[in-house]
Amino acid sequence: MKQLIQLRPLFLLFISLIFSFDIAIAKKVTTSLEAASSKAHLSRKKVIHLKNEFIEIDFVQCLKEQKASYTPVIKVKTSLGWKKLETDPTAESYQIVSAGETSTMEISGFYPKWVKWVSPNETNITKKKTFTNTIWEAGKNYEPIISAVKQDGKNRVSLEFYRLDVGVFKAVWELFPNEKNIRVQLQFTPQNSGQYSLGYFAFNRKSLDEVEELLMPMTVQRKRFPTKTYTLLQAECPTPISLMQVSENKQSIIYGIAADSSEIPYEFPIPIKSRFGIHIRNSQGQVQPSIYGPLIGTTGSQKKSGETLTFSFRILTESGDWYSSYRNVCDEVFGWRDYRTNGEISLTNAAYNMIDLYMNDEYSGWWQRAKGFYQIESKNGATQASPLTAVSLYYLTGDTNLYKRRTLPTLEYFLSRSGPHFSPIPEDTGSGYPAGTMNGPPRYFGKSVYGDLEKMLNGRTLAFKSAALKASNVTTPYEGGHIQPFDDWLGRYLYNGDKHALDSAIKYADKYIDSAINKAPQKDLGINPFFLVSFVPNWEGLLRLYEVTKEKRFLDAAKKGAQLVMTGIWTQPMPPQRNTTIHPNGIVHGDKMDRELYKGSIKYRIGWPKREDDSPEKEVPAWLVSNAGLGFEAPTTYTYKSNGGRMISMSSWSGAFLRLALYTGDKQFETYARNAVLGRFGNYPGYYYTTFTDLMQDPNYPYKGPDVGFIYYHHLPVHLSWTIDYLVSEAKLRSKSKINFPGLRQFGYAFFDYLVYGNQPGDIMGIKDTWLWLRKGLVNVDNNQINYLTAHTDNKFFVILMNESSETQKTNITFFPSVISKSAQIFKSFKVMGENGENFALKNNSGQIEIKPRGLQVIEVDGLDIDVPLHKKQLGTIPSKLGTAELTTNNGMKVNAAAIQILPGSWSAYIWSNANSKSLNEISVSWTCGDKTGVLKDLEYPYEFSIEVPDKEKQFRFSVSGIDVNGSAFQTKEAVIGVVD
């Protein structure tokens, strides 16, 4: 029988005689929180009891603000049994914020902004408005006090509160079986019409020194405690959770709050439309999680007299660390799950579409004069962000046209330019990125990347060896940066096998783990740094070190760092199993739709001006366009006016997450990777994702637009490379390392960090010396749920098939023998690799195979004659001592030259000057190669020459001359560069 428990007058008198309080109710929350620091006095009498497998709650009698009241006493299940928590009854507080009907909420950069409420009784009132970033300062504050509790069943308790002039406040607590959190719903019926926000402060507060870890995504993790109090908006929370991890009797305990999924409808997160906000810092500068909703200034806060307002959330209290509580909220509260699969285009075919785009001079944004990709944020700017990609793609495709048009110019860029950003028209770059100079190579990427470039060129290009070993020692990390000294030391070891370098890498990595992983950093980073650069540690480097050394402490540290990455990924709202409407009335609310971008000197944006029919209203599966699984760049770039939250499609961490899933056995890493990548794009999708749309699913999107997410041209090779890394890592995961292709780590630019492949053979089910061969037109796989990779030895051809669906899939595979093998025109059968080794007959080079849900099959065609010149092991080569030359003209200008070669045979002579733009009228190179001579002239900056040398010639003689802008002639002596063979 439900029984209302009320305090009798005699008990109230007894309590008041023993205890005294001097705390007034219905004051500003800052006052009530300060008053709450007074000692609380509890009765031992338990009046209400809730319990499940993990939490036990007793509501006990107490005196609060001179009123008889109740407070929860909490026990949690630990590995050692039930433990009573050291809660602070004076900290727990229910709150009401009351504001006028015309009060508004605005966005001030990243933070919400309200007009700060001032009490009419305050004497320092000025006519000038002041603003606040904290919801409880946006109106008058009231603190409801519990007056009665009522058991409404085994799992439910109703709380009644003393009546306030502002209205009637109630609350309900629920504790369901097998849940590690407490459900709370606040109910308020106002006396007068207006705007109202309901708040709750957790039943503990601590100084930062008393806390082990914090979490309030996107801005707070580890012990990076905010230097000021602010409200973090719902739509700015990848997972709306605020918690602190403390130690009680040497056990880690969690206190916190989280939103309830019922408060977040299935809609794209738009900061200005946020329904609630969370906090981790109270008004006195202490750690205390709290939550308020709905927010003043939003439609949900508007209530008429007598109209009831409700707001639901969860209280977090458990034994364990921050990550276990985070997992419980993601998985229990928001239903995070592996929900994605391929869309209309398989991930493999999306990669092939990106390769085609990469080779399209117009739509890839390639600028030959700059030897890079147009930088859309800078007038006349270009950027190269991924040097290893250009060489990797040459290996993977074997396409000599790709080498000449993309690989070679990229190699030349990274010898001559001073940084990743460059402008061939430096006098007219506007206010974008640095124009750079011709004083290369850039030091931006560190020696590790240059060592890998030299390895990919088979030791034949001295210039990259010099860049790899040049400069003093190792890269020095900058404050808030990502790359660490151990990265360069490891790179040096991988480059030349120097055991001392490996020892140094291990030594510096151990120091880094102690300082950045084991010890929680405390500096508040603010809102400007990139999340994946500064907010999370260098887990990628630690993972790479584990892959080299197999020492588990590096894997453990990488796992901890990668778990922090998860906190920056949206886990809500999870999509319903139905269709949703996108592009209502033909309108797509893309990213900064009022802004055109740069392509050289012109303002340009693909598909602009928009057409009425370019984004028709339609129904699509809700999962297909869901944001759950995407991350963000930085707090400051996420929120923009009334824009949808600026999430990003650049999930360059996803391949490493798949490998972490393999090494650790934790499937969550695979889930995060899949939800970030699958069914997201049919070609390069651009960067930002700011509204529910399927435009990026179209393979023609980067050709026709409309660009609704900023198509950064220099991101194209990055996006392509990590997509390939995903596919290769997925094959490794599915096969439990029986499919393994060695990769090289591309990193150094922003947070773009992934492995590139192709220059070394791998293993497939015990068959060694297999080469990845990602050339379009080798096979056709007609089921878009099947991702696939192709590879070969000299006489075998393999297709690795991966089913992305949760259902069994059949697919037809068609081979194109004339492209694969020199001798075969017809393939008669293929073999399924594995224990059974079943053979399947082919008809017209086509056959069908069945693949289990989320399964993997590898098929093999034997007896072939395959010849891809690049796909042969190269003996270690010592580059020619003539591989580089450095000259000085009679007027002091420097001229450099390098011989660039990957395989024996033809090579390139690259010559460049460090002269500034418009400093020369003309510059010429006079050359002799064998019995041929020639003269080339250049009239515009950058002053450079690229000359193909025939395969029989090992040396190239040249001299440089010209006339500077003052009319003075200059020249160099003759020099020679060359190759070994």
C-alpha cells in the first residue's frame, strides 16, 4: 500500500531544538549553494527504500533550511560488496529559474548568452545590461525543499516539496532492475505565465584536488577543470554527461548526472535550439555536476499559469572509473549500438570514386603551378596535407599516369616548399594561410614521414634521406600539441634499424605515459584547440609503438587515449527504425550557406548558386542520415550562429580503432569505427556535416554539389587514404590477423593520422608476398553491402570480401582476366580459401558466393601470369652521391636539384630556386643528358623545372642562369645529379 510519509510537528520541533540553520530559501542559487556548505544533520530513520542489483537508496529524514525534509543515502555494489557513499546532503539541490516571457538565449561564439538577472533589491543596479553564460543567472532562483516522500511501487518514489510563491514543484525517482543510474523527473506548475528552467545539483561537491577524473564532453575530460562556470548546451554535448571520479576508501566512485534520452528527439543537433544544459563547475568554483532544462529563451521554457513543465535526467552513482560510467550512459541511456551498414555504394567503390576524383584536374582542386590542392580558405593558396598518400596510391594502382600527374609533383613539393601551405602568388593571398617560400623541405611533418618517403622510394632518392636525417635530434612538441619526441625516435628506428633510436623511443614514450596518461592533465584548454590534437593524448603514436614492440603497456596506454576519443563522438540521438524527412520544402541547412570559398583567386563553391531542384524533399531511412557516430573538429568551430552543429566526416582515426578492437578484444572500438564510416559517402564528401542529408551518398556529389559541408580539396587525399586504411584494417580484424599488410604511418598535419599501404607485400591466409592491388576494373562485386580488397602474387589473384550487413548476403563477382593476367582471357573457377577450400565454377568469368552476417570470405584464382612492375621486392639501394646538388648564383641566390626515382630505369631531375616571387624577370636551365641538350625557361614564380630523364641515362648535367628584376644577370656553375641504375 502506498503511504505518504510526512514529518509530524513534534518531530519537527525536536529536530529544530537540536539543530539550527540560518539559510534562507528562494534566494539566488549562488547564495543557496554557499549556504549548503553548512553541516547537514540527518535522522537515522529510513522511510523509503529502493534497491536493484547495483544501487541501494534510502530516503532519510533531515533538516534543511529550518524545514523538516528528506535526503537520499546511497549505497553502491562494488567488487568488495555494498559500500555506503560519502555523499554531501548539503550539496544536493533542486532549483527553479524564473524569467520573463521576453527573455532570450543567444550564442556568443561557443557559449550561450543570457541577460543577467538582477534582483530589484540590489543597490548596485545600473541601466547597462550585463550578460552571463550560465543558466542560473538568467532569472530569479528558487530552491524547492522536499516536504514528503511517497513509495509508488517497488521501483518508484514520489517527492513533494514545500509550496513556493512561484508555483508547485514535484519530483519522481525511479530505480529499475539492472540499471546503473537513477531516473529522475522534475515537475513544475507555475503560478504565473513566464519562462522556467528546472535544475538539479548532484549530492556531492569537491575541490579539484579531491577528484581523480572529470568528464563533460565536449570541453572537459581528465582534470581539465573550467576556469569559469558556464552552461554547456545540449547540442554541444556528444554525450550529455557530467561526472567526477573520486576515491573513497581506495575505491573509485562516480558522482554525476546525464540527460535522459526522452529529452532528445530525433533531430539534428542545433546549438541555439538546445533543450537543456549541463555543468561541472558550481558557482563557488567547486566540482559539482548539475543539469538544467528546458533553457530560458527556448520554446520549451515558455509556460502559462497552471501548465505543467517536466524535465527528466539521470543521476549517476556507481563504483568504477569514468569510462565505465560513460559506457553505461551511452549504452543504457542512449542505446548506443552498432547500427550502420553500407548505403547505396560500398566503401570500396567509394574509395575507387575518390581515386577517380583525385585524378580529375578540375574537380579535385589540383593546382599544377602550386603542385598542391587549392586551399579554399585562402585566396591563391594551396595545401599539401598527406605526402605519403601520393606514393601509396601509385603503388596500389600501378598507374604511371597517376605517378606523373600527382605523385611526382607531390614529391617535388615536399622538397622545395617551406610548409604544408604555399601560394605561387604570395603578394595576393588575403588573410588566409601563410604563403610559404621555396626554402624547403618543410619541417612540419617531422623526420619520420620523410624517412617513410625515402623507404617508399626504395632508397633511390637521396634528397629524402637527407631530409629524414637532417636537423638536430627529434621534433620538439609544442604546448597543446600531439606529436611527441618518441614518434621521431620510432620513425628513425623504422627507417634505419638503429637500436639506440628504438631504446630512445621507448624511454620517451614511458615518460609520456607517466606525464600524459597516468597523470591527468589539469590545464583548461578553452574552446580553440582541435579536439583530436590537444584534448586527447598521442594514442596513435603509442599504438604504433605497440605494433612494433608488442609491449602491452603501450597498448594499454593507447587504449586509454582512444577511449577519450570516444567522448568526442556523438552517441545520440540514436536513429529510430523508420524513415525521416530530409530537405523539407527543398531546403538543406548546410554549413555556412551564406559563404563562398576560394579556388585560386576566384570565389567558388561547387553547385552554387543553388538551384531549386538540387536538394528535393524526400523520405530516407533515419539511420542513413544519422549524426550518431560522427565527431567534431574543435569547440570553437563546432558552433556557428544558428547553424546546425558542425560535425565532421573526417574520421581518420577509424582504421586504428579497428586494429585496437583486434588487439584488445573490445568490440566498442569496432562499433565506433563502423558508425563513423559506413554508409556515409559515395565519394569524397567534404568536411562538415551540419544537417540530415543524403547528398554525400551520391558519387557525383563532388562534381555537381551543392556543396553543403565545405569541400576542402586538400582533404581529398587524406579522406581517401584513411578509407583504404579502414578497409585493410577491417580485413585484418575480421581474419584475426591472417590477412596482414604492412603500413606506414602518415601523420603530422592537424589530426590526420592513419596508415598508408602498397610499398610492401603482405600475407593472406599464410600466402606470403601478396601485394594489394586497388585498380578499378579488376573485378566487379554487385552487392553494395560487400566491401572488398584485391591483391595478387605472381601467379595468384585474391578477392577479400567483407559483409557489412547483419544478414547473410549473396554477391556476384565478375573478373576481368585481360586486365589481371597477361596470359588468361577466361577464368574457369575460383577457390574459397579456408579449411574446406571449396571450388566454384565460373560462367563468363562470373560466379556467385554467399557470405555470412558480418563475415569474411577470401577467394583465389590460381595459375595466372601477373606482372605489376611496382609489385616486386626491391633490394636495398644506396642512393647515388650525385642524388642532390646545391648551388649559389653570383648574386647569392640558391638553386637546389634532386634526382627522384622509385624503380630502376627512368627518373626525374628536379631543379628549383629559392628566389622570392617577382624577384626575377626570367630564369633558365641549360642541360645535357647523354647526347641530348636543351634549355628551359621559366618566367613566373615559383621558379622550378622538372625534367624526365630516359632510363639509360644515369647523369644529368645542368647550369642555371637568368636576369633578376633589376636587370642584372646571374648564373651558376655547372652541376651534376644522377642515380645508381
